[in-house]
Amino acid sequence: MFLRKNGKVQVLQRLLGHGDIQTTMRYVHLSKGKLMSKCS
């Protein structure tokens, strides 16, 4: 939801407390997959 409202991945990373952007990207990827399956 955060990114759909034009939030930045780097800000989301800090909010979640992730030290590595790859960890955040893993969650972003999972969220996009969930969205896509709901749209199908």
C-alpha cells in the first residue's frame, strides 16, 4: 500500500528497519505477486 501511494522503497526500508535494501525488495516482490493474483 505504501508504494502504491507513491512511497519510496528507501523510505520503506528505513521504516521497516531493514539494513539491506534486498530484504525490503523481497517483501515488495511478494506484495506485487499477491496483487497480481488478486487481479487475475
